Amino acid sequence: MKKPSFLDRLTGGQTDKYDEILDEDHHFGDDAENDELAVDEESYEEKTAQEEAWEDAGDEVQQDGELPVDMYQTEDEIVIRALVAGVSPDELEISITRDMVTVRGVREEMQEAHDDNYFHRELFWGSFSRTLLLPEEVAIDEAEAQEKHGMLEIKLPKLDKHRSTQLKVRTKAHSKN
């Protein structure tokens, strides 16, 4: 059999055995033993059972929503901004290392109507988190976070790797005269 050209594959100019079967008057399941396209029902049931197990496990473990953020840098600092409307600043947890920041929180839902009465449900309720790898090391002791009108802003001063200082050497040797 001749290998189809790239153009034939791209445009669908070649035919394969499945196309030929579909072009014929083929009745699926009539002769399952000789049908090349037949699916073994036992393996299908196993896959379905495994898929159900995964779905059930997903129900038990509630995943955090991902907090959308903006992150940019100035000459002296890295700035992270995130909308945290509906979350008390006291309930935000911000963990900082020299090269990573994690923001966690929970947005509690105030449900005033039954589920059947909603036309749209687009707001995220529940726990959320976001971990960001920083493009540069930061001075964690000098970091600041503030919230204003639902906007969280984290300012992370960059480490000045070019800064140097002169160190004086002291001695503990006592001279006796």
C-alpha cells in the first residue's frame, strides 16, 4: 500500500479501511465476531466502572478554585494583583518564599434564592488558591499586602544582588602587656 502524501492526509484525499467500511452498507453489531469495529462489551463496562470511581473520588475531594491574578515588575519590585471581593482581609492567607507566593482564601456564598430560581450562576464561591513562581528572588521581610475595594495588591521588593557592603573584621585575641 502506498503511503499517502501530506497533502492527501491534510485534505482527506486518501481513504483508509474505516472509510471503506463506512462507505459500504455496513450494519454494526450484526456479526460481532467478524466486525473489525466491534467493541468488547466487558472492557467497555470496566472503563465505565473506572470512570465512575474517578467521578466519585472527585466529589469527595473539593478542589480549590484558581484565583486569577495580574503580576508585573517595576525596577524595584514585583507586584501581584488579584480580585478578592467578598473575602475579609483577615481571612486571606499569603505565604511568601524568596521565589514563590501562595494566596489562599474562602469566598462564602450568601444564597438568597433557591437554585431553581437562578438564571445565571457565574460567580465563584468556596475556597480558592493560587501559587505563583516569581521571576526573581524577593526580600520576604519587606513584602507588603493591602486590600482596597476588593483588590488585593502584594508588593514584593526585589533582592538587590549587586548591593555590597564592607565588613570589618574583629578579633577576640586580647593583648597582654
